[in-house]
Amino acid sequence: MIFAGIVAGGSGTRMKSSNVPKQFIRVLDKPIIIYTVEKFAAQKHIDEIYIGIKPEWHEVMDTLLAEYSIDTKRVKVIDGGSDRNATVMNIVSAIKAAHKVKKGDIILTHDAVRPFLTDKMIEDNIIGALKYSACGTYVKCVDTVVSSQDGETVDETLDRSRLYRAQTPQSFDITLLDKYYSELDENQKAQLTDTCSIFTAKGEKIHIVEGDAINIKITTDSDLIIAKLLASRV
């Protein structure tokens, strides 16, 4: 089976213009998270979609799903965790509780506040996870990137031909994701920066799926301005 896990547990503290979590901000009168859910709901290959969210926002999420006529038999709302990966693993636990998960079953994990992912990204992640067991969405770095130890002076200019920026979806064989995460100790889990890091921590390779600059993560007020422009054109 093919599942999608939408990570929506953030509080949006960097979004100064809003008093609600950023995933619930309306862009052209539609909440960001609904754009995201609709993208996955339109994919007939995906069997079920799980949204991991803070418990106090369940009622709001349920209301939005009804408002936008999203099939709640296929879309489930569950409690998120203390961080991104904890939310992903809560989703995995919910899937395991509802289904007899086997090798070859996959999950596409995605940030709720990346509403402009494309159908091709979703399809390529499905293909990549089925073939390689782990894949992520990346874009080549086109900017000059430097490193700095003190935050005031440049130590080194990095070779951008080898650098990529990570996006989501990040997609995995569920049985391997569950196994590898359970084998990490608490210190290792604290060092993880994304879900692909679970696999790289175990020495596994991540297959690269091509992303797109349009697949922005809406985190700041500046991102919100860009999102309004994108939503009016896509």
C-alpha cells in the first residue's frame, strides 16, 4: 500500500503576522494545509493520507476537511509528536495499527507548509521509494554558499556543484523506516535534521528525486508574500 504522511505539528513562531500556526493561514482564502492535502488527495495511487497535528487543532482540521469536501475515510487526523520525526513516527504507528504493514509498503512524508509541490514530484517519489526504499526531493544549489565558524567572517566557499537543497516529499519503505528509527538512541534522534537522516545515520543511501524552486516552505512573512503570488498563478 502507499500512504502519505503530512507533518503539520509546527506552531509557526517565525510567522510574526499571524496568531495561528502557519499551516492554517489562508492564502487567497484557502488554508495552506488544504492546498497540501488536496495535492495528495488528487493522487489515486495513494491509499490513505495521515495528518499529524497538535491535539488542540484537531477540531479545526476536521472542520476544514468538511468545508473543502475532503474524504475523511481516506484522510485521517492524528496527534503529532514533539518534533518532525516524532510526528512521522506517530503516523507510522497509526498506519501499523490500522493495517498489516509489509515490506514494499511505502510512505511519502511531506511538510504541510509546502503547498506547491507538483504531481510529478509525488509520482517520482512513489517510484523512487518503491525501487530504492528511500528517496528525497532535492534541488541543485544555484547560489554561492559559504561556511562560517563565528557568523561574522567567511571561512570557506563551498563547491556548489556538489550541493543540493532538501525539500519534501521524503519517501520510504515503512518497515525499514520503522526499524531504523527504533535502532537509534535518543542522542542520535536529537541530531536528526530530517527524516532522510534516519536512513543516512544507518549508512543507507537516499535516491535523489528532482524538486523545483516553486516547492517553497512557507516559514516567514516573506515566504507568505511569495506564496500569495504563486497561488494566484498555479
